[in-house]
Amino acid sequence: MSNDCITSTTNPADIKPGMASSYLLTLLQDGQRTDNLQDLLELVLERLAALPWMHLEDRGAIMLRGASGNLIQVAQKGFTEARAEFCTQVSLDRCACGQATRNGQIAFRECLGEATVNALPADKADNHYILPLQDRGKVIGDVVVFVPAGHVPDDAEVCVMHDLATILSNVVAHRLAHEIVGAKELELEQAKAEVIQKLGAASEYRDTETGMHVMRMAHFAASIAKTMGVDADARDRLVIAAPMHDVGKIGIPDNILLKPGRLDSDEFNIMRRHAAIGGQLLKGDDELMRTAREIACSHHEKWDGSGYPNGLAGEDIPLFGRICSVADVFDALTSSRPYKQAWPIDKAIDTIVSESGHAFDPAVVGAFQKSLPEILRIRELYRDEIIDPREKLSLPPLHDDGKAVHIPWESSYGIGIDVVDEHHRYLIRLINDLYAAVTERHGAREIGRVLRALEHYTIIHFREEEKMMEKHDYRKLAPHKIQHEKFCSRVNGLWRELQVNPLTLGHEAIFFLRDWLVTHIQKEDIQLHELTAET
Ligand code: C2E
Ligand code: SIN
Ligand code: SIN
Ligand code: FE
Ligand code: FE
């Protein structure tokens, strides 16, 4: 067989030492097609371990240098749980991999260096190659490939390892560049989203006090959309665009918008213009603006055609309009307005259900009912009133969404203030989402999305917690606030680091966030329990 004939399906037993470089090149081509480093590592290790004249094990890891300078394990195959956890963060100075990484040379080690030997039983300290990964002359990390105990490397093998290091460097550098582009795109989208969100908040401050209505409504809508199978990118647009649904109210005079009683029919005719006005205000051709315009124009249309401004019916009403209509009415009913008291939740749910097929799309109402456990939590996460430390919540259980859970909720995280515990549960859920985004290798965009959600919610949570502390004259308010501020700036820093180190950031962020949050809850927030004893 000649080298030209080697393809990715060639039987490894037919690959002779002289053909190794061509064989590796086919790996490069296949590797470029895999969109994450874990698949790449698995592919490469499996192929190489199958070569009878090489003596590699089907076991190894890819480590990349993180923003902190540490090597972060971003992919691994065949590690025991204990080792995977340990190797996730290795200080460069304490580790053999670090030395290889510094000088850019291939190394062969009898063990994983001092630090690892200390952490692992002696029989686990296997021999391995360390291949530096380089990007335009700069070492960005390394690949660890294990060999059986007692194995002595020969020249042919070391030669293959050199080629392998070059090839993997290319693929990893390519992958890194790709992720940096994804992170940059997300940054641009976020900048646009912020402008839009400020407008949404401005439109609400006039008729309600806190700005929480539009956030609740947007998250109810996203929850319903998720149940209906709408994908994450579209849901992202929904969450950003939905708060704009009532911008048109800025065109409605105060004596109508803020009227404490029922509107007469002339007044209501004027009020109804807010939907069309919103559509006219939201100019712009990008997807986000189009989504915002669509929602503003259609959130008062009704399934049976009796709504406004255009009297559309059924699926002629855009899906997001149908979803936002249910989300908006549910929140309007369960909130107080200048013209009405808040309704009890059950009565509001019954009203939504009874309007299925009349005002609302039956499919949206079905999804609303399925999403209720989450929707009722969102109400607590974005509440209008200052948290009452003694209030007890009874929320329906959330169904398990089958995601990897890295930090399960522990009873020791409970501080005995139900609403705050619910906030903390949600923050831990977001950190778990980040963990899932990293371990399921959804890439920099998804990691950025979760980080952004975490940053947003942390700000809201801290604000609400601080308002509660203020109201109850909590004596350690000032130092507690400083901790919150420090955390916010660190989270904001993670977001910036994502632009530079998209492949390692997720791993570092998880450790930092988990440690900070758990420590803060258990050391600081736990002291808030004293507020429940106050008379
Ligand atoms: P909103 O207060 O945010 O209410 C949004 C939608 O929720 C309403 O759309 C309606 O579909 C539903 N909704 C709110 N409160 C009630 C209620 O007590 N009973 C029922 N069955 N449904 C309710 P709609 O009717 O098109 O109103 C749009 C906006 O017009 C309202 O937004 C509010 O800003 C204003 N508005 C409506 N009715 C009155 C009123 O009687 N007095 C005043 N001052 N404003 C009103
Ligand atoms: C609101 O969202 O505050 C009002 C609802 C509406 O007019 O759609
Ligand atoms: C990987 O691609 O394996 C790393 C996951 C990521 O950070 O995107
Ligand atoms: Fe409206
Ligand atoms: Fe706190």
C-alpha cells in the first residue's frame, strides 16, 4: 500500500511506521471536522492506540493554559474520576507538564510529576508523553498520552510524537480561533441587547414601580418557549426582545396610562394604540429588532381574531406574540396595577386555561401549564415587594431536566429565608448550567450566554437581598455589600476573560463561582437568619 492510499478508514494494522505521518494527516483532516477538543482527543487516542507497533494506551488529556496561568484540563479520556478532578487545575510550577510547556519540548515522564505523585496512589503514576501545543510559536498547553508501565520510548515513536504535536497544535489553535470569534460575536450581540433592554426598562418605569414586570414576563415567555421546543438562540432573542413589548406606552398620555380606575371606551381605544406605536418605534432589520417589533405588534392579538391592532387569528399571529400574550396576561393578572388588585394565582391560572382557544393558542396554554413550576419560581426570583424574611413558600417540585449536576443543592445551603433560598437555588442552577455547557462542550457562545445570565441574576439577587437587609436594619449591611460588589466585578472579569481564553474559561469559572457562592452562603448569608427572629 502506498502512502497516498491511506484514508481515515484504513485498517490500523496495515499502517507501517514509515506511513505514520500520512496517517496522522488523515487524523488532522478528521480532527478539523470535530467541533470540540474532547472528540478530537478520543479520535486521536483511539487511532494511535490501535497501531500495533506503537505502544500507547487509549488514555490521555488535553491541558490548556488558562487566564490564571494554570494548566486547565479541557478534555480527558480514560482517567479515573479522582484523577479527572485533580488534573483539572495544575499549577505550572509544581508539575512536569508545566516544565514541558515552558520549554516547548516533547517530554517523556515516568510519572505525572511531584504534585500528582503526592495526590495519587503510587501504582497510578503511569509513564506518559507530554506534547506541547503551540500557536504561532507560543506554547498554549499540552497533550498527555499514556504508555504502559515499564515502556521505553524508541526513536520511531518519538518521531511520531513530534508529528502528532504539530498536528494537534494546528487543530487546537484553529479551534481556539473559532471560539474567539464566537465569543466576540456574542459580545457584539450583548452590546445591542443592552441598549434594547434599557429602552424596555424605561418604558416600564412609568406605569409600574420596579421594572420587574417586564423581566418576569420575558422569563415566563422563555420558559413557555422552552417547553414548546424553541431553540436556545431564539429563546435568547425572546428574553431580550420581550421586555420591549410595551414601549409603545410611552406614546400614551399619563391621565390614561396611570388612571386609577377602569378606562372608558374612548380611553381604551387610545390605550390600544400602544401596540402599533411600539411597532413603529422598533425600527431596524436585524433579527433582534425584528423579534422585538413582532412582539410589540402582536402581543394583544387573540387566537380567535378578536384582539388588536390587526385582528389576526390563529397561526397568523407570530409564535412569540402568542407566547408573550399568555406571559403578559398572567403577570398582569397576578400583579397589582393602578386600576386593579393582584388576583390569587389559582384564579389567574384558571382564567388563562379557560381562555385557551379563545384569547390564547391552546398549544401555548398547554406549555404554560407544563411550565408552571418554573413560572412560579420566576415570580419569586423577580418579585416586586421587598423580601419578607419570614415568608414561607410552597412551590411545586421542578422536574429534572436531565442535565449533569455538578453541585447538588445541600441542606446546609439553606439559610432559613425561603425566598432567598430560592434565589440561591437558582444561582446554583446557573452554575450547573455552566458546568453542563462546559462538559457537554457547547462552546464559547453557550458559556458566554450562561455567564451573562449569571451576571444579570446575581445583580438582581444582591439588590433584593440588600433591600431586605436595609429594611430590617441589618447591622452588617456595609461589609456584606462590599462582598457583593467584589463578586460582581469578578464575574464581570470572567466575561472579559472569555474573549481571550474561551476554551479554558468555563472550567476556571466553575471552580471560582462554586467556591465563592457556597462560602458566601454558608459564612455570610447564614447570618441573615437573625432577621427571621425579629419582632
Ligand atoms: P396591563 O395592565 O399590563 O394588562 C395586560 C393585559 O392583561 C390586558 O390587556 C388584559 O388582557 C390582561 N388584564 C390585565 N388586568 C386584567 C383584569 O383585571 N381582568 C382581565 N380579564 N384581564 C386583565 P388589555 O386589556 O389590552 O390592556 C392593555 C393595557 O391597557 C393594560 O396593560 C393597562 O396598561 C391598560 N389598561 C387596560 N384596562 C385598563 C383599565 O381599566 N384602567 C387602566 N388605568 N388601564 C387599563
Ligand atoms: C404591561 O406589560 O405592563 C402591560 C401589558 C400590555 O399592555 O401588554
Ligand atoms: C472543548 O472544546 O472541549 C472545550 C470546551 C469549551 O470550552 O468550549
Ligand atoms: Fe401591551
Ligand atoms: Fe449575600
